[in-house]
Amino acid sequence: MATVSVRDEVTELLQELIRVDTTNPPGNETAAAELLRVYLEESGAECELYARVPERANLVARLPGRGDGPSLLFLSHTDVVLADPAEWSADPFGGELRDGEVWGRGALDMKGQVAASAVAMATLAREGFEPAGDLVFAATADEEVGAGFGAQWLCEAHPDAVRCDYLINEGSGERLELGGRPFYICSVAEKMSAPFRLRVRGRSGHASMPGIADNALVKAAPLITKLGEHVPDQQLMPEVTALLKTVTGEAPDSPQDAVARAEAIGSFFAAMVEPLLSLTLSPTMVSASQKRNVIPAICDLVVDSRLLPGMTPAEQHAIVREVLGEGDYELEGLEAHGGSRSPIDTPLWDAVAAWVEELEPEARPAPICVAGFTDSHWFRQAFGTVAYGFFPSRSMSPELAARLVHSADERVPIQDLELGVGFLRDVAHRLVAV
């Protein structure tokens, strides 16, 4: 490989990755995995593809350790969500470089981190980096849908390929000015995704004679309103306490105090903190009659719900039934993933903190729980891995980045790509170097 700067190398690799359409479904992540394998093997990394079905491969690259130290895994996923070209001002799969930013679906979520992780591995391999424990990079399939082709399947079917002591994944890393000081947010926990379906039953009939029917859609309407208007009980969890103590210097003494402290700092910070104090119930999908002139006998309502770490779907269902009261409906959980945490007082946290302090001596890392969920929980559950979400960014405002993820005109500054490579290389040296 010709000598190029790290910035050019990660930019070009990201452009190539974006041009591989891995929209999930159907995914077709093998094309991205093959691209990464060729790139990494040229630099001397050991690579293997693991696939439940041929077209949906996961790449695992490794720099083997001597066996006398901890292992570290860079986790990422290569699939992306749908992009409608009509909504974009650039080709969503063009990987265009425009004004110092790479444009395209997945630039932020999360092919940018895929590229940075691969470049960190490749440059370390070319330099002859010797880890005490294995340094591993996994670029997995199927994170956006979670149909069992990616991280979950790897942990279950090929545990020895991805077993690790420490893990760096997506989830946080944004630089925030809070109370006049800079902080880099590091996610150490995540809420559980536990969507459920309400099925409301009635009696069908011709829409021209509504009095002879029992309209399930109309019966569902007050239930939707109750869920949408419900204000759940709040509670403080350790990550929120640690976050507010880091930022304000004092631990909040109640959920209400946490909200007040966050609001005093800023509306965006308050919007980050508020959903971390309770479960959420968000009605998002309704299906009823498929014909305009038929009154529906069944109305299905899907509710997106996120639970605090440690909360169970059974507790969620009890709360929902209390909110709705008695009625002609059925409640069915659709899935339950996530809801795990890692401790904050760890060598991985120390490595993140040391890098942040070296980058900006006045800055500090601040722990947070992710309001959504990531693939980190599979590794926590399978191996007891200490898993954090941290990919640093400071060239794009967090508010803009949040609006661009899963939306049109997604893009990432190349300065942040280079910053991410530097962080990943640094944490490898601090944690697993001989």
C-alpha cells in the first residue's frame, strides 16, 4: 500500500464502504465484509468470515496476543437503514467527499466507525504492534433489524472468535459543552428495547351502517391516548447519578432534582437525561381494516417501549395494564433485547479518561446510559465483557448529528474519522500492549 495519511486512508475506506449498499433488509453484508478482509489482510491482520447464510457474513479480524493480558474488541456493524434518494441532496450510496465531510448512508451509523476501527487495526498491524491479549475487530451484520445473523449469532455459534474482556462499540463519544466545561459522553449502559402489541377486538360490518358493528379502531383510540399521555414514575439509576455528579459536582438527590439540574445546563442535555429516568411508552404503528368500507373487527397497535436496566417485561406489562385498565384488548410482548450495564470503575474507563485528558486537558469523560440499545449487550451477557460505547466526535454539533442518523443527508466530518482512529489506536496501546 502506498504511503498515505491516516486521514486519507480512513476517508477512502469509508467511501468504499458507503458505495457497498448494505441496506437491511436484505443486508448483503458479505460484500462489505469481503472488502474489509482484503484491506486488512494486506496489512497483516488475520481475518475470518462467519456467516449463518452466505450473503450475510460477519468479519472478525485479529492481532493475536501472547496470552498473558486482557483482550480488546472493536465492535461495529456494516448494515444500514433504508435511504430514499428523493430525500437526499447527494447520492446516499455515492460516498461523496464534500467540504471535508463524507456523505452517504451509514456515514454516522456506523460505517464511519467501521472504517476507523479497520484503519486502527491495519496501521497497528503494519507497525508490528504486539498485544499481550488479542486485539480483535468485528464488523457484524444485521444490527439494524436483529434477525439473528450478526452479533447475537456470533456470540452463540462462534464464542471463541469474539470472546473478549473489553469492548468498544457505538453509542456515544460526542463532545458537549455543559455548564461551561467540555465533556465527552461515554455510554456504559443501555435501556432494554421491549416493544409490545395491543390487539383490540370488535365486530366487523359495512361502513355505511356503523351501528351494526363494533369498531375496533375506535375502541383502540382511547387506549392510544392513555399510553401517549401517561407520565411514568421516575427513578434515579447509577449512570444518571454519575453523569450529573461529573458535570455539576454534586449528585442529584431525586429524579426531579436530576431533571432540574439538567434543565439548568441546557435543553439538549435535559432531553438526554429525561428518558433515562423511567420506561418510555411510544405508540408508533396502527393497523386495522384493509378496506375503506369495512369496519375493522381487529385493530393492532404497536408500542415502542424502552425499559431501564434491570426492569423486566413482566413489570412493564403490569404497568401497561394499570394504565389502560380493564378492556377488550390483548397484550403481547414482541421482543426484549438490551437492558444491560457495565461498571464505570474499570481499566477501560481509565483508558478513555486518559485519552480525553491528553486530547483536551480541561475536558472529562462523562458516563451515560443509552436511551436505545446496541449490540454490546450480547457480549455482556455471553462473556461478562466490559463494554462501552465511545467514538469521539467534536467537529459536528451533537444536535445536528442526532438529526442526521437514520435521516437524509447523513454525513461525517473527516476530522472526526481521524480522531476516532487515534482514539482506537491509543486505547489498544493502553489496554493490551505488551
